[in-house]
Amino acid sequence: MKPLRISSNSKLINFLRNFKIRNRLLCIFLFVSLVPVSCIGIYAYYVYTQSINEKLGRSNNQAMYLLNQNFITELNVFRKYIDTISINADCQQILSTSDDENFVLNEQDVQTITNLRTKIPFPSIYLKNLRILDRHRNIVYDLGYDDIDAERFNELVENIDEASPRDSLQYIYTYRRSDKIVLGRKIYSIHNYSEHIGYILLYLDENFFSNILFTNVSFGNDSNIMLVRSDGFIISSQKHTLLGSQLESDLLAEIRKNQDTFSQTFYYTINGIKQVVISNYNPDLDNYLVATFPYSYISAETNQINMMLIMIAVILIVLCLYITFLVYASIMQPINHIISTCSITSDEDLNSIIGDTSPDELGFLGCSIDRMIHEIQLFSARWIQDQEQKRNMELEVLQHQINAHFLFNTLHSLRVVAQMNDVPILAQGISSLTFLLQHTLVKKQELIPISLEVENLDHYFTVQSIRYAGMFDVKYNLDEETLVYEIPRFALQPLAENAIIHGTSEEDEPITITVESHFANNNTIEIILRDNGCGFDSNHVTNKSKNCFSGIGINNVDQRIKLHYGSEYGLRLESQPGKGTFCYMTIPCKLYKEVTQNEFTDSTCR
């Protein structure tokens, strides 16, 4: 036999085979440990980057908070101006007397409001117009510098109604093609706070917000600061192209999620670019001050460092994979040779050996397998001898077997002779014996229908009547519906044999053996075989004596039933001296397969 030599594609692999597997694994562990270190480094940097981003986020939130406070402070100047005019006694009197829908302010009232406006100077050069309306939306006073169409104006007033009792901020684009923000309020009577008497509207230059308040605040390129109404309408924006447009519905929904918090920061993708969104809610005006800027503004430099770390990690991983492959090859090559040698499919494969003499564990395993193959060869030779002896023994057994066909032909011939000699009881006995032998020697099926078991029992009584002529009589009281259910073969014959042998042992008169079957509760069938023979005291009968009642034994039948169906089923024996014996057999309702065309299907009784 020629040993199989381990081929090597590299001298390095053969060199590694000179070391124990545990040393190789230790080596690879040291190299692989570089990868976890790299991962920990990346994770540490990720945490560091996250910390920096959080600090930048807090700084941006503080900047937005201060910007919002500045915005509210500046806007409060105009709101106080509205307060002063709204509660003025002359303005209250003029608006309170305007009950006519076609009310027209007279010259004296116009002069009164003009004098009032003169006494209260404009708070800013960005106040472009002042308009006062009565409760029916008639214009009571207007500077008349600029205006919008009537439909848009009615929309402004309706929004003021909806925002009440809050002040309303709205964007308009006027006839002079200028952007304005309207600060509006409903005016109520100072004597009855529930009585609405008019409206006041301040037209402010939009540049006051975008160029004055927001101009010194920037979050990098492509950043934007917007003043957004609660319904998503953009009132003011650093990007003038967005003025008067509607904020994206998904973005507005994200902003509204945490409306109860004064300030919030989250990420949102706009035009495929990840954006940082900071929003501040103003409950007095029901609007949001929103800042958006690219996420790259706070992550540009950290991304460069991340790329360098990724490159280093890739190089380390490639190196670790290369070393791992070498160690893996030094282990798997001999293992593959062992597997190939152990894949024995024919006797010729037993002529091959591994022949690995390396000093590591796999070399030792290869030598052990070679010894095992040699022992298998010896066992194979012994097995061939054992098979030859087995065949010789089988031939001897076949030679001593009874030819059942010859036996049945002989019994058939005897039955014909009995009929020819006019001995009907003998002919009937031989016929019954033939039937019993066929079901004993030929048919091996363990479970049969109750009807067939009763037929076997009837043939048994016929055979026994030859021996015990006139000593017993048989009656059947069977429920026809129970005959289709299954029962173990020869379960009733031992009971009948006990009734014949022991029931007639001390009796001079014939006894009556009765076989009954009926459905019981819980889907069970009860079969009763009773006799009116001599009987015995069942309280003093042991299992040993019970087992000796017949050739097979009642205990054997009880154990067979329990083996097939469970411990809750089996036999129960009752007897009294002089009153006969009762055998109660309880079995489950299981239809015989030839009746249901299925394998022993459980069925509910009746």
C-alpha cells in the first residue's frame, strides 16, 4: 500500500505544520485582535464625533434661542404700538359707534385718528402702513401707501379671526411688488371684552426680518432661517424665493411632533441632502422660527478623519485575512485528506491509508485512522465468514419448517372424508380448526374488526364442542354497530377458554356462555363474556394465578390491550362461587381501516 502524501502549494504551509494547532490559533488570535482594537478605536472616535456634534447642536440651539428672543423683542415694539392705538378712548369710541355695514368715517373722525397717530410716533422706519377696520371690515383709517387686491385682503382678515385672541403674522406681496408682513389683531371693547369692535393691521417691510434680524446669523452655505406659520405658510425667509410658499408637509409634521417643547433639533432630507433642522415655537403668535442647514456643516472635517480610519481598518483586516487563510490552509489540507480517506464506498477503498507523519495533532489523528482502517479490514474478513455461517443456518431452519399448504390440504381431505362418512360434527370441527389455523399461521395482522374476532370465537366454540359435548351453550347479544370497530386478534379466545375449562370443572349440568357488546361512555366499547358456571372468589385471585387460567392468560390479554390503547383500557374480572364469572373488556372506539378506508381513524361512538 502506498501512503497518500499531503501536497503543499507553499513552503509556508509546510512550515506551519511543524507547530501545534493551539500555537497556530494563538498566533492568529494575536493578529485578529488588531481588528477589535481598530473597531474600538472607530467606536471611540464615533463617540467623540457624536459629542462634538451634540455640543455644536447645543450651540446652534442657543444661537436660535437668542435669535428668537431678539425677534420677539423687536416684534413686541410693534405689538405695543397696536396696544396703544387699540385701547385709545377716541379709537374705541369711533369703532364702537360703527354699527352700519356701509359705515363711512367722517372727516372729523379721520382727523381724530390722524392726531392720535401723530401723538404716537411710528416705532420704526419699517412700518409701511397702518390700517384700521370696523367690525364689518369697513376701512376706517388707512395711510394708503400700498395695498393688495380685495380677495387677498379678505383672506388676511379671516386669518386674523382664526388666530384671535392671538396676534396674526402674514405675508403679502403688494401692488408695488414689495414683500410685506402684516401684523394684525382683532380689537375688542375695553368696557366689554367679549364685544368685537374692529381690526388693526400693521404693514411691516419684510426686509426688517430677513435682512436686519436674520442677517448676522449664518450656519454655513445653503443655510436658511424662516418664520413659518403653524399651517406651514412661510412668512419670512433668508431665501426670498420661498416667501409665500408652503413648507413641505412631512417637514411640518416633524416640526409639530414636539410642539410642546420650546426648541427642538432633528434631521431631515431636503432635495436629497441631509439637513439639520432647528425650530423654536412662539405660542403667542402660533408660529415657528426654523433654521435649516446641511449636516455636512458640522460633519465635514470628521468625515475626513473617518475615511482615514476606514482605510487603516481595511488594510489591517486584509492582513488579518491573509494570515488567517494561511493558518486555515495548514489545518484544512490534512483534514481534507483524512475526510477523503475515510469516505469508504467499497472494499477497494480499504487499501488506501493517510500516511501523514507530521508532528502535530492532525498527524497523530492520521496515524490513528490508518490503524483503524487496518482493524476494519480484519473485521471485514470476519464479517464475510459470519455471513456464510448465517446463510447455512437459514437453510437449516427452512428445512425444518412446517409446510402450511400441505397441512391445510390434509385438513381439507379429512373434512371431505368426514362428510362422506356422514360425521357432520367432525366435518364442522375440522372446518373450524382450518379457519383458526389460517388466521393463526397465515394472517399476521394484529388488529382486526370485532366481527372477525367474534367469527374466530365462534369457530373456537365449535372445535371445543367436540371435546366438551353438551357441556356448554353459547349465546350472543351483540350491538351490530360495534362490530366495525377494531380489537386485538385473539383477545376473546382466552376468556372463552377460561369460561369452558373452569366453568364446567365442577358442574354436572351444561353452562351458558354469553357474549355481549355495547357502547359505553367516553367513546369506549365494553365487551362482556360471562358464564353461569361454578365461579370462584375473585378477591383472593393473584396475578400469578390469574395468568394460569389459560394457555395465553387473561393477564396477557390485559397487557396487550394496555399496550395498544393505554392504561385506562383493559380487562376487569368479577366472580363469586356458585354464581359464575364476568369478564369486562374495555377498548376505545377506533374504526377498522377497511371500514373507513383510512388507517385506524378515531371516531366518536355512534
